[in-house]
Amino acid sequence: MSDRAKSALTFLASLVVILGVWEYVSRSGGVNPIVVPAPSSIMAAIWFVITNLFSNLAYWKDTWITLYEIVFGFLLGSGTAIVIGSLVAEFATARRIVIPYTIALNSTPKIAIAPLFVIWFGFGAMPKILIAAVICFFPVFVNTVTGLQSTEEEELELMASIRASRWQTFLRLKLPRSAPFVFASLRTAMAFAAIGAVIGEFAGAQDGLGFQIEFAAARLETARLFAFLFVVSVLAYLLYSLIAYTERKVIFWSATTRMQRLQ
């Protein structure tokens, strides 16, 4: 039996045990079902949400809105981080100006920014996109700077010896060198974007999966709350897998990509 099959069987066995114990404790009255519902109740709620996802226009609209906020927040935050990170890595003046503001922004609790964005930009999609972008920004920024500065001195000397311009050195040497760092942060940022979009919806929204989660919590429908959490997790996982697939295709030559293929 291969290592991958052993890992899968071990995970499934542990999952069955955990769910079995959880179900038994919930059914025996050891835990209030409003606080922690039984796995069977959660599965029933998940099935209800999935089967009504396309027939119930509201559920489909909520899912689409949250997906829209996640994707555009990720693109805005990651794209901005790559551009600013490149400037910081290449120019000392940009580094002295940007770094203090970046550290201050990252140290600010994002959940405290969300109501402020709602006040500024209203209850539409924009504040949720901005919250997702802010949460995505820092890991991509740091990894972009780290990757661009990871170039060996001997490689820079080689590019100088063939009279390569600064732009050619950046494009042909530093950018490929930084790609594994950037893609590693993009995978993390995609998961953060989902968190940011839901946090933004908690701060004030009339639709979206975050709104459905908050609505279920207000009605003490804990099983349905878990169901919408499951939908958010599936969306985040699919988007994460898309980034990982793109990474394998774009930087197939990197050691990280080769390791992913072996897993």
C-alpha cells in the first residue's frame, strides 16, 4: 500500500472515530444540541443547503456574492502587494517610505477596520472586497520582497557581466527567482480572502454567506450555521486548489512544485 493510501485511510479512520464519539455525546445529552449539534444534524443541514443552492435563488445569490468578494479582494490585495513589494525590493526610497505604513496596517485588527469601511463605502460589495484585500496584502507583500531579495550575489554579477539592464535583471532573474515565494503566499492569501469577505459581511450586509451565518446564529440554528460554514470552506478550498494548480503549471521547475506532485 502506498504512503498516500495509508494517509487517506488513517485520516478516514480518525474522522469516523471523531464523528462517532461526537454523535454519541450529542445524542446522549452530554452537550446541548443548540450549542454543538450532532454530526447527523449538521449533515442534514448541509444537504438542505446544497440541494437548495440552485433552486433557492437567495442561496445562490448569497454564494455568488461571497465568491465575487473573495476573488476580487484576492486580486486587488495580491496585485497591489506584488507591485508595491517589487518597488520596495528594488528601490531604497520606496522601502523607507512604505515599510512603516505596511507594519502599521498589518498590526491593526482587521475586524476593527470593517465597520469603518462600511461607513465609508456603504453596505455593498466594496467594503467586503477591501477587507479581503487588506488581509491578503501583507503575506504576499512580505514574500514578494523576500523572494526578490533572495537572488544570489554571483547571479547578479553574472547579469552585470553581460551588460543586462536593471529591468532585464528584474524580469529574467529576480522575478523567476521570487515566483515560488509569491505563489506560496498566494495560496495563503486566498484562504485569507475568504476570511476577509465573511468578516466584512459580519460588519454589515444584507446578503452573502456571512450574512446567512450571522442570521442563523441569531436564530440559534447552529446546524445551519455549520452548513454555511461548510459552503465557505468548500469555496475557499476550490480557489486554493486553483492557485496550487496554476503554480504547478507556471513554475513547474521549482522544488516546491515537484514536492507537491509527489504528495
